[in-house]
Amino acid sequence: MKYQYRTSGTCSSLIEFEVNDGIVSNVNFYGGCSGNLQGISCLVEGMKVDEVVSRLRGIRCGYKSTSCPDQLANALSQISSAEK
């Protein structure tokens, strides 16, 4: 299933991604640091939702209380909770 998540507190404004059978794919960030976010998208491709959340949750960007990876973890947590 395809999802969109509006970020908060980051340079990126939107994350689009798919989750099928608990596996993350096709992650795209809009805005933010292009190279870094492309790298994150490639690294999480094919990973289980819970693994992505545990690795990315709590990462901060500079003095901000969140980051683009943390926002992806939040998005995945929300859909994971909704499915339970």
C-alpha cells in the first residue's frame, strides 16, 4: 500500500513510501538534502518496518528535535499502529 506523510520540523516536507507485507519500499523524500535522503531511501529498501523504526527513531538533525530519518520512523510507526 502507498502512503504519504507530511513531515514536521525538517527541511523535507513530504515522504512517500510503500509498505507491503511489512516491508518498506519506494521511499521518496520531497525537499531536504537530496543525496543523504536518496541514500536513506536506498538503505531502507526491502527492510521490515520494525527494523527501520528501531534504527531511525530518535535521530536528530543538528539542534532540531527531529530529522528526516526520524520523521520516516514516525510515519512507519503510525501506519504500523493503525494496522494492529
